Amino acid sequence: MIKKLVAASSAAALALTFQVGAAFADDGAKRGGTLIWAVQNTPRHLNPAVQSGIATGEPGNQLFAAPLRYDEDWTPQPY
């Protein structure tokens, strides 16, 4: 009996999670705007070559990412 109750409540919680997620879903990506980046520690530098660590690495990797990506034929594509 307890297994059925746990299974039913788990299924209800999962269904509710998907419904709430769909209500707050983004309409699609748009260019421009403001990027809000939350980190636990304040980075001293944004250059990962100067200082290592998660606080520097997360924004630093995005700032220094290559402006191109490549498809399966190694043809450059805009990022």
C-alpha cells in the first residue's frame, strides 16, 4: 500500500513539475539584451590565463570562446 502511495505521489509531483516548467518556458532565443551571470565568488580577473578557479573560469571561458563553430565538414559557421 505504501509503495502505491509513494508511486502515485511521485507521479503527481513529476506531472506538476512538467506543467510548471512549460508555463515558464522561454518563447525563444533573441539576440541582444542583458546577460545576468551569478557566481558564488567574485572573480578577481576575467582572464583565465591570469588566475585559475571556478569564479574566473566560468565567465572567462565564455569571454574567450572562439567566435566560430564548425559543422561536420569543418566549414566555419557563425557562433
